[in-house]
Amino acid sequence: MTSINLLPITVAGASGRMGHMLIEAILATQDCCLAGALDIAASPALGQDAGASLGRVTGVSVTADLQAGLQGASCLIDFTRPEGTLAHLKVCRELGVKAVIGTTGFSDAQKAEIAEIARDIAIVMAPNMSVGVNVTLKLLQMAAQAMSTGYDIEIIEAHHRHKVDAPSGTALKMGEVIAEAIGRDLKECAVYERYGHTGERDPSTIGFSTIRGGDIVGDHTVLFAGIGERIEVTHKSSSRATYAQGSLRALRYLAQQPRGLFDMFDVLNLR
């Protein structure tokens, strides 16, 4: 039986790289416990102990049954795919389970659906759960306000070869933070592709460049290029452990929230 002093957590995508990292982080805490482990119906890990890849016995089996996997949990941590996350959230709402969402690649319609679900349960959603990345976002906000004119802004991101969305959710969040700070709409000023005769750079735009290769966990650089100087703000991840630790901070924050949609600026008090 789960101790009332522990936060019971279910992990989605339990047999993936991030899932393993999240499970390991939960098992290492003194205030959380693993309550459930979810994966897709085709996963070869179904029925296995969720700690098997870590050489641990947790007593929690990996399951594709959302009701069973979320039963008894106070919070779900989900770093999967948009469609899967939305399916999970609908069951979370039924059961009153809160959620930490690190999934990226949501459409505007899907984001609106999540906001609607957050009217009933508390959700922290952020494209990057790393504490360092979110502090970087705050620095970018300050830098953009000071360099709103006379500087060209470019965002360069690099990730591993398996990442399926581009630009990364973190890069897009950086663009959104910068655009808001300088009074622009990212949808109107973002440039995602350059090829052929593009003409001179429009100074009102924010450019994105994407690199995919190898096992790069996640590198992001924002370049403010002026005349005679340039400033580069860079964050590099060497381990997914930073995402796991940020997720734990987010779920502890959610423990005090009855409902609503939050992000890591709320969790870290960076407003």
C-alpha cells in the first residue's frame, strides 16, 4: 500500500529513453513513488516490471490500460506524442489525476483542447522541463527587450537523429518569449526555411535553423547580431536527467494546485 506521505506518480512512455530516466528519478526521491507505468499496446515491455531496465523491482508492471495505469496516481508525467498525450489527459480528467506534460509538437487546436481539460485538473505543460532552459528563457526575455531594434535574431537548435518534430518545442518557446518581449507575433515574423535567392534579411523576422544528428540531447543558441557586436545565449543539455528533475519540481508544484494550466515559469517563480 502506498504511503500517504508519498506522491504516487504514473509515467507514460515507460519503456522509452525518457521514461526510463523519469522512473529512475522517481525511485531516487524520498517524497514520490511509482504508481503506474504506461506504454503503447505494441510495446515489448508490456507486463514487465517498470524497473527492469534499471535492474530494479518496483512491483509496477508496464501496461497499455490507461484506467489501470492511472488508478491510484496523483499525477501523470508524459513525454510521448501529441495524440497519445491527449488520450491520456482525457482519462486523467475522468480520474482527477494531475499532469506534467513535456510532449512537444502540439497543434493550436490540441493546445486549446489541453487548456479546456485544465479547467478540471491541474496541468504543467512546458516544451522543456529543464530548470536551466527556463532560466535561459527568462534571460532571453530580458535580452530581447534591451535589443528590440538594431539586432537580427536567429535561433539555432540541434537534437538527436530520432527527434520527429522541428523546430524543437524549446526553440519555438524561445521564439515566442522573444517575440512577445518585443511586441511581435511569432506566427507573423518567424522564418523557418531559407533557400535560393532570398533577398536581404527582413530585420523584423526571427529566424530558425534546425540540426538533426547522432545522439545530441539538445542544444539551443539564440543569436542577437548587431552592427559591430553579437550576443549568443546558449544552453546545452548533456543528459535527459535535467528534464526528469525539472518534472519532479513541476509535480511538487502541482500538488498545491487544484486546477489550471501552468508552465515552468510558474513552477520556478520566474514571472
